Amino acid sequence: MFWENAANNIDANIFIIDGVDKYTFEEIFLLADEAYKDIPSRSIVLVESKRDLGTVIAYLGALRKQAVPLLIDANSDTTMLDKLAKDYKADFIFSINDRSIENCLPMRCFQDRFISRRVGDFGENPFTQLALLIPTSGSTGDAKCVRTSYKSLNEVTYAVLRYMPMDATRVSISSLQLHYTYGLSVLNLAIASRSKFVLTSHSWIERDFWSLVERC
């Protein structure tokens, strides 16, 4: 699977460029594993998502621990967050601030995320091959989630790489939100190809975005 450690020392490649900070794949994998040190496998983890390092770590850590991430917009209000957590029986929440969330007990803060454990209201463990929950736009009503298996996530990513070859010289940028399917797929391709991924909160219509593109 593309999110697992690789041989031949390629995990020493630079992965994340976040302003002046640079992180190798090995460093990010270690941070991701640390984030999930006390979270059991098969847990459903609701992640408030931004184009930032905390989201990358929360997403990768879930895949590596075989927990199931549900990435949502970090701008979602508390009512929406509570509803999604209840509807999808989330076990843990990675939130961007220390706000009060129903039935949650704070655990710790890690990489700009407040990690909380939900108590009560749980279902059975999810299907063993469930890797990821991706919310839809909700244009037809309440947002629903698309379920993705480990096999599908891995095979689709490598299928795109066969069509659009990438190597360590490639540089991708977070021009789309990571809770969008396309935005997340760009991150997945960078991981699978062990290439660089630049984090930015700027829009492609901003001058700073294109200045960053030129520098990288």
C-alpha cells in the first residue's frame, strides 16, 4: 500500500514543504504514527480538514493505523460536526480548536489538532476493508459519505500513476481542499510517487499562490 514504509531509502525524500519547513516521508510517517499511538485500529476518526500539516498527519496516521478517517471542512460549524460524529459513530475527533463537542472527552493536542474521544453512541467496528469516508457536497440534502476500500484507494492511485507517471522530481501543490476527492487524490499521488507536496492556504487566483509555484 502506498502509505506504508518503502524500501531503498526513498522515504528519505523530501515530502512536505510548508513555508520554510521541509519534512521527509520518514519524518511525516513518524509524526503520523505518533498521532495515533493511543487510538485503536478500526476506529472511525472525524478530521477537521485544512490544507495544512495537521490534516496530512491525521489522514496518513489513520491509514497506517487502519483507522477510518472521515475528512470534513474545518469551517463546518459545531452543529454539523456533532451530527456527522453521531451519524457515523465517530470514535475520535481531530478538531482545529478546543471547542465543546457533545459527548467528547479531550485527550491531547498534537500538530495543531485537539484530539478528543467520543463516549457512548457507538456501533460495531467498521468493515475490515473500509479505508476512508469521503463526504459528498450535500447538494441533495444532508451530506452523505462515499465508502472507499483499501484495495480501491491503492489501485486507483497507482492506476493514475501509470497514466501520468510521477517521480521524486515532481512537485505538487495543495490548490484544492484535502477533504475534496480531487484534492486528496493529488496528495495520494505524491505519497505513492514519493514526490514533493507543497502546502498553502492561498487560492490560485492570489498572487502569493503563483509566487509560491515559481519558488518551488
